[in-house]
Amino acid sequence: MVIPLISIILLCPLAAFAIFALLGLAKRSFPRQDLLSTVAMLAALVCSFLLLREVVPNPEPHTVDWISLGKITFAMGFYLDSVTVIMLIVVTLVSSLVHIFSIGYMHGDPRYPRFFAYLSLFSFSMLFLVVSDNLLGIYIGWELVGLCSYLLIGFWFEKDSAANACKKAFLTTRVGDVGMFIGMMMLFAKFKTLSLYDGTENGIFTLVEGLSGTGDIIWLSIAGILIFCGAVGKSAQVPLHTWLPDAMEGPTPVSALIHAATMVAAGVYLTARMFPILTDTSSLVIAYIGGITALVAATIAIVRFDIKRVLAYSTVSQLGYMMLAIGAGSYVAGLFHLTTHAFFKALLFLGSGSVIHAFHAMHAHHDEEHADGEEHEHDDHSLVHEHGSEIPPDQDMRNMGGLRRKMPWTFGTMLVATLSISGVPFLFSGFWSKDAILGGVLGHAMVLHSPHYYVLFGIALLAAGITAFYMFRLIFMTFFGEPRNQEMHDMAHESPWVMVVPLLVLAFLSLPVVNTIWFNKDYVKPPPQHHIQAPQHAQVVPDTKTGDANFGMAFFWISEAQAAEEEGGKNTEKADDAYRIHKLAHNIAMVLSIVVAGLGILLSWLFYHRRRFSAESVATKFSPVYNLFWNKYYFDEFYDGVLVALTVWKSRLFAQFDGSIVDGTVNGVGTVTRQIFAAFIGFFDNRVVDGIVNRVAEVTWAAGGRIRRIQTGAIQTYLFVVLGGIVLIILIFRAL
Amino acid sequence: MEFTLKTFIFYGFALITIASALAVVTVRNIVHAAFALMVTLFGVAGLYVFLQADFLAATQVIVYVGGILVLILFGVMMTSGRLEMRIHIERGQLLLGGGISLALLMLLLTVIANTPKWENLTDDGTAFEPTTKRIGELILNEKFLLPFEVASVLLLVALIGAALISRKEVRD
Amino acid sequence: MSLQHYLVISAILFSLGIFAVLTRKNAISILMGIELILNSCNLNFAAFSRFVTPPENIDGQIIAIFGIVLAAAEAAVFLAIILAIYREFGSIRPDEVDTLKG
Amino acid sequence: MLLSLMIFVPLLGMIVVLLLPRESEELIKRVTLLFTLIPLLLAVVLFISYDRSTAGTQYFVSVPWIETFNINYHIGIDGLSVTLILLTALLGPICVLASWRNIEKGIKAYMALFLLLETGMLGFFAALDLFLFFVFFELTLLPMYFLIGVWGGPRREYAAIKFFLYTLFGSVLMLVAIIAVYLNSNVINGIAAGARTFDIPTLIERAATEGHALADRTFQIWVFLGFFIGFAVKVPIFPFHTWLPDAHVEAPTAISVILAGVLLKMGTYGLVRINMDMLPEGMAFFTKVTEETGLWGYSLALLGFINIVYGSFCALAQTDFKKLVAYSSIGHMGFVILGLAAGNEVGVTGAILQMFNHGVISAMLFLLVGVLYDRAHHREINGFGGLGNRMPIYTGITTLAFMASLGLPGLSGFIGEAFSLLGAYERFPTLAILSTIGIVVGAAYFLWTLQRVFLGTLNPKYEALPEINKREILTLVPLGILTIVLGIWPHFAIEMFSESVVELTTKIMGTLQANL
């Protein structure tokens, strides 16, 4: 059953896209591309749920030989374990909801069918990435989702900002992908295969066990970090994060699906997939990148006014969390947060889309008045300039306020998501996953006595507080208070049901009920890590099955393979130690996280709702810090001013070199050979015997005058000469 | 070498050929020269017979005498307008040309005389077999098929080319 | 009647042909000279075919036939050219046709 | 016989075209199309009936040609040649279709020359006699010269002469090498014995025989150089590449397609067929670093690397659409060189695949540039903008071609590049890593072009630009399908030559390990 189900999951969205592309070639289109794509996605969703039962008992690879060259074979196939299936469900679920939402949101767009076709293509690519059992397959899916992201960010390509953003997204992620590709080359050169598990001894994860010795470990660390580079690009980690906020130029459903829930999480998924090859060093690098990203993005988010950008930076920050978790060995926590985040962040984006749509309708109304049907939601007569980057008025939170009465459903669902992301205890899924991460990091630090991880825990905690702060800032500015722009406010209205229903479903999914799957410790097990010095990975998550939702009662397990590797009771003792430490760490982390979340919300309330403090005056007081945040740590300036400029300069240099030096040499050789003789004679002409050339010319002239008489023009003369010559030559030869 | 009737006839043909060829290059009347050429061609045809090349001899007569010579006569008539036409020869040119020709002749004769390979290759009196059939096979079936086709194309080209060149220019 | 007989005859024909080509002042006479040269060649081919190659091999004769074909084609084109020249220059004396004179 | 028929059908077509009256242009075009479709049909038959399980040559024909020098008309195909023959035969009718409307003068001569060119190309890939090989190599030169020089753009004479002289320079060195090989082809242990030969399989066998003059290392190195420069001009390898941008910019669309699609492959095909197969010792000298070879051991891989990075950066700086594609060709051919330099199975497979794929993709790119040029009559990238709205189908196909060219996985360009790099990493890790710069820059210039031409607001000048028409779509669709099919299932092509590659790489790797 597995293969047919997987085939349906993959082929349905692909078929939806193929129909669009083929008909497009004939300048036609399917009458209801939207329904086609949505139905295809729903079919995939159903099959994913069916897979849930099929796969778990026996996670086996299903491969076919893709390319075989002599002894080397590249196989393509699927590897389905519990994590894969969970990812499949997340992707198909969010994708289906976004499809449905888009039917309302994108209504009336001139390229409406194309939008759904792209969504289908994206879904296919993402699903392919998720189920692939080898790095080559993952890489293929990886780049294809990048392409879809490119196409969808640039969906409204008439806008220069969108055109720039899509190019930037593709190129930035490609930089990371090249790192990943180099990592693949290293692995391939060593192992002669790119399969992760292939059921035999030849998968990378089996082969990696055989490595030992310092050299190999250093090599493996480098390979791991390089593979992680791909994740840095795709999951928008520092320093390659700058594309994600710009990607908000795409339609909002795209932001929800691709740039919040699924594609950007693929980096986390990849890192988790590569868990067995991570070493201490690579883990630490991953953890630091993740931690720094979490903090940097959160601080930038505080000062944004564009509702989508706030969410974008929030996404970057949350992805950093996940990376941090995996770097700290908390495999389960990282993936757990991935799933919860997928739902509540998709909800936040769709909610913001709903708000934008409310204003959009007003713009559409304006457009009708101006009898200008071509123009879409971002008309540019009243642009608010934000340091060069423009905020469309319908996304600017300074134009909003008091919307909770106008849009109760949107407000309610977004509030659920905000509470979830802020880590408000117990009732919301985000709390559990975030706590799992914080506890995991602290536990890791305590087990290893590693100052690095203590620092990272501090960073994570700080970021958690900031997250709560800026998320509530968003809620307060958008839904509470008095309307700031009365005209726009009057036009706003609740969205149609096709858009509200997905919001409700996602709000439901942001509650911890559906997350019980993660609390089942038998369901998801971290794979063994062979080259890590830490004694154990204690994966601590709460258990609701036993009815014990108390965060103090943390559970953990040691991976069985790991346990088998270790010998004797001493190690069991060690494991017990680790267990106790982790339990303690979880308790501490939980208390601290509730405290910082509360503080964040409180401050936000004071600043933006009660208006006890003025945000402006704080900004003025700490203007250097404020400017740093406002200018996003000058990453863009650095890239544009230095890297891009350098590349372009270099290319000009090369082109000039090509045109003038290489080609010049070639042409020069021609000219020189022609002219060198003349130059030579000219030299004599000037220096040695002036006039000799003229005399030569005169002599030639005179000689020519005489000699030309030989040319009589009569054939017989020539014949005479020829035959006479022949006779002469033969005679001479005979004489010799 | 016995002096039989056969040798006698051979020498006769040789003499006729050379004498008439001499006439071709010396007589002043171009029409006479053309007729002398005809005799030469007949002579060569006779020599072909002695070489047991019956088909070749026949071809020689038909094509050369029947075709080329008539063509030449036509040429004469179309360019001079009358049948008789004197040929002027300058003395200097005559001497020089004669010298060169003679030198070439001497050269060739020397080569002929001094090539031992060619000595004593006499007519061994093998039985004569008609060659026509064999030639037909060779041309149409075996190794000369391609040259044969090429030759036919060449003739066609010459035909069209000659017609094209010699026709009166049609001015636009 | 040995090979050398034929070779001598052919050599004489050849020299006479050359003589005609070099000295005659009429293009048609030159053509006749060329015909003589071609005949001498053909004769050579036939003779060598008879005496040098094995009796059953008559390739030389076939080459001679091709030579005759060539001669026919050549004669036709030559005369056509002569006609064209005659129309252009009003003469077929080769020393009067000297457009290429330097 | 099938093979010979395929090679000479276009020549027959040329004769037929020449016999047709000059005025009946439609008839000439149709006849040419017919005479390019026949080789395509035959090539497909060959492709299907080719026995994939062996490495040896198939369909060989050997007829004495010039017996004095032991030159034979010896042709045959192995997996590599049959792939390239298929590519050539496929591009034939496509180019005829692409020339349907935009060749304004002398269509008869154009088509005749084109057919002659096709015979030369097909013959080149099938020739198994070194002399015949050279003859066909030169046979492509002449029609190309006229096709560029007569039907080209404003600087056509300059471009054509440059192309001609460059190639001639290379082929003279190659001729010297061929003669050297011929003269030494019967020398064993310093004694000449038996007949000399031009026969490639025989020469390969002799070059692998202990004590044979052809097997001598110094000899192989020099001969390798001679052949290499000859082929390097064709590929083209830096610094012999400057003819390429000029020739491409000036040539008419269809000729650019042939130039990029097939002629460049003649260089790399020659490298595989002669330099690698016949001269493994020479190959080893230039691809393996030892005390003896020193830095020479890097030379081939280094040239590949330079081609990749240099070509990509030069492309980034171009503002002429066609020139950009031309420079991108240089970059992509660098991957071929890099893969060949690796000499292992993965690298060589990648290189060969890249040859085929580049043929398909660059053909698409040049066709697309031609479509735009026919409408707008200029190629200045900055002079467009926003065409995506005006010409959606054209934009879609262009995006496909660009993505394939920048190596997007799932499309054919990726596999070749990836395998070349994977193979090269094993032998030259640093150069392989540095070459990945080319991937990023490649993405950069294609995306930048895409943005400047298709995205943004529509340039009002082009509001009435007509969409791509059916004939043009017809020329692009087969190539597009190939791009996608080979991206998804590259084994379809790889199985053709995998046996040959295994045999070849075993030899190369053996030589590398044994002697140096």
C-alpha cells in the first residue's frame, strides 16, 4: 500500500500543474484550475493520513536504480519513517488550507489559474523533498521548491520590488545550496553513494559508523557544516536570512505556505535528517547559528511596521529556535516545534492576509472608481517610505487599529496563534514545543558543562521574551485601540467563509490536542549519532497520555542503538544522571520561559495598549540600538554594497579582460604580423637610409613596367614558356 | 622480325597516320587540314585494330570522324564564312615551336629507347577475342560504373554549357 | 610490332600536336592539334593495355574510351567558346585575343 | 549501410536543392526539411536498435578508400557517438524550421550549405578513420564560414574570418599530430613493421601495446597537445574562445544553434575519442600531479575551472542577450572539461551528459533569443522589460530553458553539472569546490536577465509585441521535452554510453595508477 499511496500523494499535485502547463502551451487553460489543484491537494492529504497507519511499523526504503554507472549506482527512492509521515501530513494539511484560503484571497487576479498551478508544483516538490531517501533526491526537491518560491514571490512581477525579491531569494538560497552541494561531493567521494538509508549496509548512515580517528571526525564535521549551509540558505538563518523578509512581496497565502510553514522549515527537516552525521563541532555551529538567528531576527521584528515583515522576522527567529534545538541534540524538540510552528505561523500569515484582504477590497473599490481594472492591490500613489523599502498602505500597521470588532473571526484566531507563539502555558501548542527546546538546550548545557550552551540558553530565553513582546505589539496595534485611518477602517470587513474556515481549522490545530503524537515517546525516536561526545541525548517532552501534563514530570529516552553501543552499568548510571539533569533543566526552563513570556506580554501591553510608555521616546533614547534594529543590522547594505558590487565589478573586469586583452591579443597578433614588416622598414627609413624605400618603390615600378610586357595576354606565349620550361627542366635534370 | 603482310599493313597505317598528322599541322588551308586530320584518325583507328581493340577502333571512327570532325568543320564554316581560309604563320614562332616540339619528341624517344622494361614486348600472337562484351560488363556492371556515370554527366554538362555559351546573348 | 613501335608513333603524334598548338594562328587549328595530342594519349593507353597488362585486362582500352568521351566534350565546349570569341572580337586569331595583356 | 545512408542523405539533399529553381523558395525549404527529417528518422532507428550492453562499436562499415596510404572509409558508432548523432539529427530539422522566415536572401544556397554542414557533422561523429575524421572535421568548417559570412549580422565578415582562422590554426596542429601518429603507427621497438594505418580502433589498440612507438609517453604527450589545441579551439577552451562570442552574435539564429549545439561538441567528442581513448599516457600527464608532471598535472582541470568561472563572470557582464548566452556556453563547456579531466566514471559520464544536455539547452536558448530578435530587432537586455505579461508562453519556455541552463535539478542541465563536479571532486577537490562559484554566478546572470527582460513593468515600446507563434513553439517543444525527460530519467541517455564509459575510464584509471 505504501508505494501506491506515495504515488498518489506525489502525482496528484504534479498532474494539476502539468495540466496547466500543457494547456498553457496551446494558449488555453483549464476552466477551474483552482478546484483542480485544491482537490488534488485534498487527495494527497487523505493519502497522507492513510500512510500514518501504514508506515510506522516498518520504516523501509523503497528504491529504484535511477542511474547506474559500472559499479556506482544512484538510487532514487522513498524512505518513510514517522518523521516523514508527520511532515507529509503537515505539508499537505497546510497546503490544502492555503489552497482553500487562496480561492477567496486571490479571487479576481488576472493570473488566478497560474497561481494555483504554481501552488501545486510547489506542493509536489516539497513532498518529494520530504520523502526522498537520498541526498540527490532531497537536493532535487530542494531546488524545485526554490524555483516555486521564486515563481511565487515574483508572482506580481510587474512590481520591481517583487522582481527584485524573487531574484534575491533564489540567489541567496543558491549560495547556501552550493555549500550543500559541496558537502554532498565530500560525502560521495568518501562513500561512493548518496543514499541515506537504502536497506543494505551501503547507506551513508551505516557507513558513517565506520569512521574513526581525528582526521575523519574533522572531515565529517566539515561535511556536516557544509550540508547545513543548504539549510542556512533555505531556512533563512543568519547570515543568509535577508531574502525571507523581502519574500513577503509575494501573495500572502504564499508567505503562509512557503515562507512560514513548509519550505523554510525544510532546512530544519534536512538538518534533522542529517542528524546521524553531525559531530560535536558541527552541532555547536548549528546551535550558534540558530541561536544568533533567533535573537537577531526577534530584535529586528520589534521595530517593523509592515505586518507581514513582522511575521517574516518572527519566522526567521522561530526557525533559529528549531536549529538551536537540533544543534543541542534535541531532535524531537526541534521537529516538534517545526510542526506546531507550521500551524500557528500559517495561521498568523493567513490572518494577516485576511486583514490585508479587508483593505484590498477597499482598494479594489477605488480602482473601480478610477476605471482602472489592470491595477492590483499595490497601487503606488501613497507609498510610505521605510528607508528605501516601501510599505504598502494595506500592510502598514500604523494604518490599522481597532479591527477586532470589524473582523471578530480573524481577530480570535490570530489571538490564539499569538498566544501560542508567545508561549502562554498549557493551552497552546507553542508553549510545549518551545519549552521542549529551552529545556533541551539547558539540559545539554548542564550535562556537558558547556559554557557555549549556557550562553545559547540565555539567548534563547531572551528571544522568547522578545517574541512575546513583538507579537502582542502586532495584536495591539492591529486589533485594539482606536482606528488610525478612519477611511480605511470604514471599508474593512470580515473575510468570506472560504477564508475564515481555514483560519478556524488552523486555530484548532494550534491547541495542544493534535500534538499528542509527539508526546508518544515510542512514535518518534531520534536516530543514533555516532560521532558526538555528549554522553546521551535526553529527549524530554511532556507526556499527556498518562494524563500527566505536569511540566515537571519530564520524560526522556535514550536511543536504543546508543545504549547498545555503550557497555556496562557505568553507562547506565551516566544515562540516569543525564535523565535527572534533564528533568531538572526542564523544570528550570519552564519556569523561566513562563516568566519571560509574561514579562514580554506585560511590557507590550504597557507600551502599546495602556500607552504607559512611549515607544518613540525609548527609540530616541537608545537611538544607536534602535537604528541598528531598524536597519536590520545592515546586512542588506553590506551585501548590496560589498558582495554584489564586488561580483558585478569582477564580472566587468573579466569581460573587459576578455574583450581587450584576450581578444585584443588575438586581433593584435593578426595586426602585428601584418604591420611588423612595415614597422621594420619604417625604422630603417627614419634612422638608417632615408629614402631607400622610395627607391625600392621606384625600382619596383620600373621593373614592373618592363616585366609586364611578358604578360602578352596571348595563350600561345604562355604555352611556349610552359613547354619550354618543361623541356629545360628535364634537360637540366638529365644533365645532372 | 619477319616482314609479313601483317607487318606491312601495320607500317602502312603508321605511315599514313604520321604523314597525315604532319599534313594537319603544315597545310595552310584549314579545310585541307581538317581532312588530313580525318585520315589521321582513321590511321589511329587502324592501329587500334592491330592492338586487338576492336570496340575502341569502332568508337574512334564513329565519334571522332563522325562527330568531332564534323563539329570542327562546322566551326570553320561559322567563323570564316567560307570554306577556304589561309593560315598565317610567323617565322619566329614557327622556329621556336618547331624547336620545342622537336625537343619534346627527342625527349620522349629517349625515354622510350632507354626504358628496359618496355623492350621485347612484342605481339605474342594471342588469340583475338572480341572486347565489346567485356567492355560492356566492365562499364555497366563492374568497376567502371561510377566513372561511366560521371562521364555521362560530364557530357551532359558540356552539352548544356556549349549551348549556353554559344547562343546569342539575349539582352534585357 | 612491339610496344616501342606504338610508343614512337604516339610520341610523334604528340609532338606534332604540340607543334600545332604552339604555332598555328587559328583557334580551330589549335583544336586540331589538341585532338592529335589526345589521340596519341589514347594510343598509348591501348598499347600499354595490350602489351603490359595481362591479356584479359582491358582497363587501358576503357580509359581510352573515356578519353574519347572527354575529347568530344572538350571539342564541343571549345567550339562554343570559339564562337563566342568570334562574336566578341570578330576574329579567332589567338594573338588578337589579349584582353589579359599586362 | 544505415549509417552511411544517414550521413549522405543530406548531401543528396544538397544536390537536389541545387537543382531546384532559385525562385521556388517554399519548395526548397520543404525539400530541405525532408532531407533533414530522414537522417533524424534513421538516427532514431539507430538509437533504438543500438545494443546498449556492449562497449564496442556497432554498425561499422569499412571500405578501402585511398589504398596507397591505407586510408579506409571506416565508420561506426559507439554509445557516445550515437548520442551526439541523435542530437545533430534532431537539431537539423529544428534549424531548418528556425530559418523558415528569417533568411531573406539566397535561401537556396543557404539550405544547400546547411545540408552540406549536416553531412559533415554526422560524418564526423561516425568516422573511425583518422583521415576521414579530419576530412569531416574540415568539411564542417567551410559551410560554416559561408553561413556566418554571408547570412550573418553587420560584422559578419570579421566574425567569419575569425572563426575560420581560429579553427584552421587548431586543425593545422591537429593535422601535424595526425601525421605524426600515422608515421609512427607501424613502429614497434624502434623497427617499422607492417603497414601504417589511420584506423582509429587499430591505433587505440597499438597505443596500448607495450613497446609500440604510439605507446611512448613523450610521443603521446606531444601528440596529445597537438590534438588538444585543435579541439580546444572548437570547444572552446580559454584562451582560444574569443571567436565564439563574435561568431554567435553575428551568425543567424539557426547557425548559432548548430554552432552551440553541435560544433562545440565536436571538440569535446574529439577529446574523448582521440585524446582520452588513444592517448591515455598523454592524458595522465595532464591530469595527475606527480613529481614528474608537476603543475602540468593540474592543467586540464584548471582549464575546465577557468572556463567555468571565467565564462560565467563574462556572461554576467554582458548586455547583449546573444553574447550572454554565448559566454554561458563557454562556462558550461568548462564542466565538460572538468568532468573529462576527472577521468573517472562519474566525471566522464557527467561530461558526456553535459555535452548532450548543453547541446539541447543552448539550442533552446539561441532559438529563444532568435524569437525575440525577430520581433524587436535588437538584443539589448536592458532595452526590454515586463515582457512576461505580454508573452506568457514565451516567458514560460524561456524560464524553463534558463532554469535548465542554470542547473536546476529535475531538468537535464543539473545531472551533467552535478556528475562532472562529483567526479572532479575525487581527483581535484579544490578546483571542484571553486568551480561551484560558476553555479552561483550562472544563476545570477540568468535570473538577472530574466528580471530585466520579462519582469517589471512593460516597456511601452513593446506593447504590441506578438506572442511566439506555432512554428517557433514547434522548434522548441522537442527540445523542452528532452530537457525535462532527461532531467527526470537521465538513465535513458546514460545507458547508451555507460558501457563505453566504463571501459574508457578503466583504461584511464589504470594508466593513472600504473605509470605515474
